[in-house]
Amino acid sequence: MERRERIRPLQPPYLMTTGTDGRGVSVGVVADASSTVVEMKVYGQWSRQLGDQVTAGLRLCLAGPSEALIIDLHEVGDLHGVSLRYWLAAQRTARTRSAPVHLALCAPSATMLDYRLRHHEMDPTLLFATMAEARIAIVGRLWRRHWRQIRLAPHPASVRTARELVAQVCQAWELPDLRHDAALIMSELASNAVEHAGTEFVATVFRRGRDLHLAVRDLDIRYPRLSGSVPDSSPTSLAERGRGLGLVHAAAVGWGAMPALGGKVVWATVTGDSDG
């Protein structure tokens, strides 16, 4: 994020995976059931290559529905704290978005990086010694007035239940213009969980301003794939649904997938005409 050369805009689907350059330098990402809180663990000696990997991961996270990012730096080799400028820039990027994102850092105590972060422009309320502290603090910052979640069995009837949840919240939150597209998208995401994952799943709907975010978390690590739009290096494909994922791609302003503990979460966003 420190460099200013032109970066090509991201295009959906936004598929987040663990990045590695084959030399022990890697970035791992895990999201919660709705992708609103994302944890990123960075491994390896700090270098420009590692910074590039983190930047790529952050761009994908910020393209999605994330409200908070927690970055664990305990496995980063940075004796002199030279990555300081990078993390300050990353936090500025997150907080100056149209929908600001809380970006918290978890740095080992009594290190030069920790010292430099605490004595520069880093928000001290977003710097923690342990991930447990960071998780508790971040959850306390999230305001979830417009947020619904339901756990469902891998049964065809659950697809209808997930779709009905969307209809209910669109009525309750006065978003009638989003009801049709959002319900179709949720049907596709839930159908993938039922037909291909075959595990219980969690359906989440939440609102941020004009955006309505839909997410389904199941217990299958394989990602969905939109035929013709995902490079060969993308995660292993589920059986392609063709028109279904094409519908998601066409109706959503953005969609993607992230790893979750023991599975994945697939999300999509639709946008309304007013802040409401």
C-alpha cells in the first residue's frame, strides 16, 4: 500500500485464498460466518514481496462486506519495525473508505514494531497484544441494528427459508427495490450450500447504508466458480450451476468467497437507491 503506481481495479468474483511465494512467506485469511469480521495472519520475514501479498489480501477484503479486519503480526520477522509505514497506510485506507472499516493490528509486545506503532499515528485503540483482546474489542465496536442470521439444515426447504428471511428484512428495513434481486441471490447461495456442500449452513443478511449484504457459510472448503470468469489458479470448483452463478454475477454489485473455520463463506452485495 505504500507504492503509488496504478493498480488495476478488482473485478468480481472476489475469491480470497491463502497466498504464498514458495519461500515461507504467506498470508492466511479466515472470515466469520458473514464475512463482516476478517482475520488475517501474516507469516515470514518482512519484505516487499510479503507486503504485496498482504496488499492483495486487503484489497479483496475491502472489496467485500467486511466491517473489521484483524491482522496478526506475531509471525512476521521485522526486527527494526521497518513495516511501520505500511501498516499506518493500511489503516488510513481502511478508515477513509466510503464505508469505513476497523483495521486492528495484533503485534507482539516488547518489539520494535510494537513500540513504533504505539508512538506514531496508529490509533492506539486498534492495537493489541493478543488476538483474544482484539476480537473482544472489535465485536464491541460493531453496530448491528440491521443484521439477521439463521442456521439451517442441508435440506431443500432451507432454501425457501433463507429466501423468506431476505423478503422479511427487505420489508422491515423498507428496501422494497432490493427484495427481488436479493431473494434470487440468496436462493442461489443457499442452493449451493444444500446441493454441493451438503452441510448445515448459516445465512446472514445485513445492511450498511445503501448496501444489503447476503452471506452463506457452509462447512465445505471448495469454492463456487463462475464459468469463464475465474482463472485456472482459483480454488477448486464446485459443480457449476451455470445460470445460477451467472445470475448472482449479474444482479450483485460484488460477490466472492473467503475461507471460514472448517469451511467457507460466500457473499454478495446489492445496492439500493437511498440511504434510508
